[in-house]
Amino acid sequence: MDNLKEYWKTSSCFYKKMGLDPSKDMKPLGDNALILNIASISKKFEAYEGIIHGGYVSTLLDSVGGITALFFADKKFGKIALTSSMKVEFKRPLSPLVESKVIGSVSALTENGCLGEAKIYQKDNVVAQAIFSFRFKKP
């Protein structure tokens, strides 16, 4: 966990711009996942009235996927995680001012990297999802 704390102190990560702190706002979910609950996403991120911009959605998925991979890379190997690839699928528009949850999970965890997935939910519906590959390196 030391790498995660150190990363957070020096990061200019998207989470900070959202006013979130993964060490407080993200909780473990099972053996290979973390969950982030967001009370409300600001209207300032809208592309159109009532629709959050796709770039924000992609960045949120990458951030949650990355923090999840970083959490498990640090916990198991004392390493940091870097996104190698990411594919996003938009299912429906992400709405502002609606409670959302984002779940990141990892699989195929090795000393060199892992695969990952992140999904954004609103009202129990998947709004967007991404699949990733991450590589690990020593800090």
C-alpha cells in the first residue's frame, strides 16, 4: 500500500479534479475488485443537455481501472500499473446529477501485468464499460 499512498501524494490524477480520493472513496469488492460510489456528476461535464461527455466517461473508466490495477499490483508485487490498452463500449448516455457507481476488476494477474475491466452503472444499468491490459513496473 505504500506505493499507492505515494502515488496519490504526487499524482495530478483525474480523481483530484473530481474532488475524489481513491483511498477514501474506493472500497474493496471481493478478491479482485474495487467499487467507487459517486453521489452526483456535475452538469459542467455535459456534452449536450443531460448527457455527460464521452471523454469524461472514458477517463473515469481508465481512472477506476488504473487505480484498481495499481491497488493489486502494489498489494501483490510492490509495483505500479500502467495502462497498455483500453477499449471502451458506450451502452447508453451517462446522466449528470444521478448517483453512479463504477466497479473496476482485474484478472490474469502476474508479476508483469494483468487484464482489467471497469463498468459504470446508473440505476443498476451498465452505462459504459472498458476492457484493459496493464503492465507493471517498479516505482
